[in-house]
Amino acid sequence: MNERAMQRQLKRMTAAVIITGFLILAGGGIFSASLGNVLSSTLRSQMESETEEYRISISRQTEADFQTLHTLSSFLEFSNTMDTESFARGLYESNNHNRFIRMGYFPLEGDGIRVVLNGSIETGVSPDSLPDTFQETVAKAWNGESAVSDFYYDELLEDTIIAYAVPVYQNGKLTGALAASDSISTLASILDDTTVLNSQGYIHMLDGDGRFLIRSENMVIRKELDSIFDSSYIEEEEKTRIRSAMGKGQNCFSRFHYDGQDYQIYLASLGIHDWYLLCVETAQLASTPVYSLVTATRITFIGLLALMVFLTFYGYRLLRKNNRQLISLAYYDTLTGAYNYSRFSQEIEPVIGKTTRYSIVALNIRNFKFINEIFGRNRADRLLCHISEVLEDSLSGEEAFCRDSSDLFFLFLLGTDRNVIRRRLQQIQARVAHMTLSSQRNNYPALLYCGVAVCMDTEEHRDTVSEMVTHSLFALRTAKDTPGNIWFYDQELHKTEEIENYVESHMQQALDDGEFCLYLQPKILLQNGKLGGAEALVRWIPSGHSMIYPDQFIPLFEQNGFCARLDMYMMEQVCIHLRKWHDSGLPFLPVSVNQSRLLFFETGYVESLCGLVEKYRIPPEMITLEIIEGLSMEDLDALNERIGALHEKGFRISMDDFGSGYSSLNTLGSLDIDELKLDRGFLMEITSNRHPNQKIIMEEIVSLSRKLRISTVVEGVETEENEAFIRSLGCDYGQGYYYSRPVSAEEFLQTWLKGRED
């Protein structure tokens, strides 16, 4: 090859290298740009997700505060006959229960009432004397709106405050406003929780003019600014764009440069007034190696083209993997791979915009804590993953589910037909139950219970997703004790929740005001048909409202321990009436009084009883203490010891509702009781002829009791045939509607005691 040919070939090779170099350089530039775009997209997606979680948390807090006020406002009708002082005390107790800094009630006309948490009670408070911002909020409630105020500084509380107000109606007429104030520290604590941001960012709250309402404890810019627009670190062009977006209520991204570092910011409308959340993300600091890789790739591309391509591809793949991991952490449950609640809400939002025919289901695993303790966390985790697989396989189309926390799952199902939903949930329950948890000593089925909220869309109201989630959780509580473990939320359940809230917030005040009334039901001697005694029962009659029945408050009192105080109160009421009747010339009447487990084993219980009968000069043998059968299942020796101490003082002991639980005839021989009350279920079974053997069992119980010298009382006597039957068995007493329903102490005096005297 001659020199010219060699030069031509060299030129061609050089041209080829140059062209190849430019192509690779262009390719590297494309990959580099793509890398930057993917990183930016990932960071923005992460910021949107994280900010949305804060927005949801603040919205939940605000909705919870409004729900509390709405619940309290619905009970104000109970107070329409109270005097101002009693009403103020009730408002004070309610506020201490709900932990607002301050609460107040302001009628449309006249002055209001204001109470401070663990502080003062003020009456005659003129709305005109309150801060202007607070007055505006109350005025909106007077117009029928539920309103939240702007932040304002309260000089008396020496704190920045946010106020809530809801209208109050009585008999369908707007009568005033119920308001509450809380420190913004409640919202600030939400924003200061950096676990969502993994400590790589900060959240502030702004108003529509960019002024800081709540600052994060940690700030990028160390100089304290009144507004983000006071900063020289954001370019003027960006400030103009941000102002425009905020003026339209739109979300927007931007960035600024400070102290040698670039920062991404994201402004998201909170949906309350013109407030915005400002997310300042510092996560890109952790991604500095990726940026260094991009820069190094561009610099070394001329000399190390092949290596640059490799590194570029490697960096691209690494970033894509990192992007998938970030998305997974932001939107998915790490254990099961299911959506988390945030992603669940985002997924169903476009669907509910198109239809109202959907339902929300809350699912729990029965005794999940027990499963964790007995079978271990690994098996419990496998159970959660199994449930996730079953749920995913059971849904279709635009339906979705998520794992919210621990063993709580939410389902979004299309359709509102309760029968169809029930069948689908039963199929899910059956598939989950196929996974039986086993160990050397245990073989335990995995059972689900479900609370369902069906979307209600009427002209007056359409349920929001947040409301439906709350309703499904209410229904879930009822589902635990329901056959089939499935319960649909309805208005009756809502009323039950309202009653429970009223009961727990008013129980002490009701006791102080004497709203718990003594009712009596006669016990009839079967040998002669005469009055042989009575059972004391409690009824709650709130002032100006209808009666609240025992099944609506006794279970709650047994859970929170208030039953012990109520039992002693009712015991004293019995003693008061017995003494009053005896002083009027009537003979003493034996009365049975129910005793709860908590009270029966309470320290000083016997001494307290003796103190009451001595105070009112009541013979102890006139008092029969009724205990439940279940006490004998706990500590038989301790129970007999307590019964012996009561016998020594002269009291009689009766076992109530024998036969309603896991009754044992050994119980009769093991306990030194004076009386046995047979549950009304015996008579119901015998009357229905569904279980003929019940008659034989009842005969044997009565016969054995007679041999043990234990008197027998049969509850639920409702017909003449019932009475004839128990008389034929040799029972001692009958009790039930055949003789009389429970009546007030005054009616009992007129109908039974004075009638008996005549």
C-alpha cells in the first residue's frame, strides 16, 4: 500500500473515529439527559407522595376535630333544660375529655359560655369581646356552616390558635354555634414528624401570600423570613411563576440555590382556606454520587468513550432500580407488597369520580395478637402475605385493596348490593381460613371479620371516602361479635356510636345529678302467690330526654370500671328507700342487688356494705347480693372466702342467670350460696319444645338445689302456663312480666307495698 493510499485509509479511519466519537458523545449526552430526567421525575414523585401524606394527616386531624364537635353538638339537645351552671359544667367535662384548649357555646342571641382545658369556666361571654378571627368563624357557624379559622394569636393563652365552629340545632332550628380552640402545635407536631421524609426534607405551612404560618423545627435557610418571596435565593422569574400558581390554587414545583447546594421545593394546596404545604427536599444530597457519575461521564467521554458508555448504562440501570425502590417505599407495604393507604386513596380517587356504586370494607384477623404470641412473628407475617394474595386474586377491574397497619386491610369494591358483597367476603374468609396455623400443640384457623360501609348518595349528602373508612371501622367493631363476622354500617350503628359517646362523656355527671334511678321487679312466692321480695334494677333517665336502657350503658361501664361506683350508688338507693318505707310503717322487704365482678373483689367492699346498712339501719338479711356465674370460673377459693365474710355480716348471696353460660352442677356444691336464679332461657327452650331435655335438666337443678337448701328463683315467667310449670317443679320464687315489668320505686310502693299492706 502506497503512502497516499495509507493516508486515505488513515483519513477514513480518523473520520470513522471522529464520527463514532461524536455518535457516542451524542449518545452519552442523551443518556446523561435521560438520567437527569429520571432522577428529577423520581424526586418529584417522591415529594408529591410525601407531601400528600402530610396533607392527609392534617385533613384527618381537622376532620377528627370537626367530628368531635359535630358529635358534641348532637348531644346539646340533651342539655336544653339545664341551667347555665350545669350546662357549663357539662361543657367543661366534655372539653377535658376531648382535650381542646378551649371550648365555647355561643347562642344566636345573648352571651355564651366558654371553658378552658383544666382551667376556668366563663359564663356571660359576649362574642364581641373575642378576637375578630374567632368571631368570623362563629358567624359562619351561625349561618349553618362548619368553619375553621385562620391562625391568630390569643393573648390570654399566649399561644397561636386555630379555631373550629359548627352549627347547633335543636328541634331542627339553628340555635347557636359550638366552637373549640386548639394550639397550632397540634398541626406543627404533624409537620415536624420527619419519618415520612426519612429525615431528608422539611415541611412548612404557608398562606396564599407565601407567608410562613407554621415553620418546621429544621430549616435549610438559617435566616428567619416572613415569606418565601422575601428570599433572594429564589429567582424573580420563579417567584412570579409561584405567585401565579398559588393565586390559581394550583400545585407547583420550583428550586433554589443556597449555600452551594441546589434544593427542590414543592408547593401543594392544603384545601383549607388558601393554605399551602411547602416541601423542601434535600434527598438529592444522598444522590450526589449519581450526579458525580454524570459529570465524570461527560468529562472523560473523549478519552474513555467505551468506559463512558459502560458507566452511563450502569448509572442509568442503577437509577432506574433506585426509582423503583423509591416508588415501592412511597406507595407499597414492604411486607406484603400491597398498596399502602396513600396509594390506595390515589388509585380509587378517579374511580369514585365516575360512580357512586361502591363500598369500602375494613378487614381484621381475629386474635392476631394471640397468633403473634403463640405461633411467632414469621408465621403471622406469612398469614398477612397469604391474605394479601387472596385479596389480590379476589378483586377485579378497578377494585383495589391496601394494608394500612398491623392486620388492618381496606378493600374498595364496586357495587352496593349487600348480598353480593356478603357472598364475596364469605368466599375471601373461606380462602383465608384454608391456611391453618399449626404447631406441636396448636391447630388454629385463621379467621377474618369484616366491617362494610356502602356508599350513600342522596340529594342531602354523599359520603366521602374518609367518612366511609370511618364507618367501616365502626362496623368492624360490631362484626367481632356477629355471627358470620360480617357487619354493614347503618344508621342504627351510627346511633349506637353516638349513644356510646354520650354515655362515656356524661356518666359521672349523670351520677352526680341523680339521673340513675332505682327500678324494682317483684319476686313472687309460688306457694301462696304473695310478694316475697324484689330485684333492684337501674335505669338512666337524663334530664329532658328519654330513658337510656341498661344494655346501652352497662357493657361500657363494665369495660371502663365505672360499674363498681354505680353498683354502690344503687345499693345506697335501695337502703334509702327501705328505710323510708319502714319509717312510714311498712315492714322490711328483701331486695336483691346486682354486684359486678370489679366491685365484689374490691378492697374494702365488705366494710363499705356494712357501713351503708348501719347508716340506714337496714337488717343485712334483707339484702341479697346477686353475683354472676362466671365468678366461680376465676378463683373459687377467693370467691368462697368473700362469700363467707358477707355471710358473717348477715348478707344473703344469690347466683344470677344460672344456665346462661357454661353452667356446672359442681358449682352448686362448691359455693355456699343462699339462692339460685335460673336464667329465662330455660323457660324459653321448654316453651318452644325445641329441646325437650331442658325440662329434665331444670327438674334436676331444682331438686338438687332443694337438697342443698338453696332457694330457687325462675326468671322470665311470662304466662300462666310458665307459672304452673315451675310451681310443679317445687321452685320457690317466680319473677317476670307475668307478674310485673320493672317499675320505678314510687310505683312499686303504691302497687305492691301499700297494696300488700291493705
